Amino acid sequence: MAASQVALTEATASHDGAALELKDTKNACTAKKDEYEHRQETRSGEIAAMGQAIEILEKITGVRTMESKGYSFLQVPRRSRTRVRR
């Protein structure tokens, strides 16, 4: 009977420790998720602001972008040079 009581006490203590660790982990994950969402919103706002700034500067300076001229950057793979054996 005493051994069963000791085992129960140890199991309960282990369970309580695991439950506390789970709670801490969930809280940490929630905080990181919230921080990530905040950074995403901030980044989205920054990108929109940069787009507006570019538009304003284009209007003020009259500078045309490559895209407005019909140009764009395009990466084209190099052709490999294969030698023909004779």
C-alpha cells in the first residue's frame, strides 16, 4: 500500500510539472504568434508606404520606371556549352 501511495505521489508530481510546462509552452507560442502577426502587419504597411513614396517621387521628378517604359528584369539561364566528341 505504501509503495502505491509513493508511486501515486510521484506520478501526480510529474503530471503537475508537465501540465505547468505545457501551459508555459502554450503561452510562449501565443506570444510569438502575436509578435509574428504584428511584424507582418508592420511590414505590409511599410511596403505600401514605399509604394506610395515611389509614386509621389515619380510624379514630382517625372522619372519613369523601367516597368512604365515596358522594360523589366528577366533572368535567363545560360546555355550550356557541350562539346561534341569526334
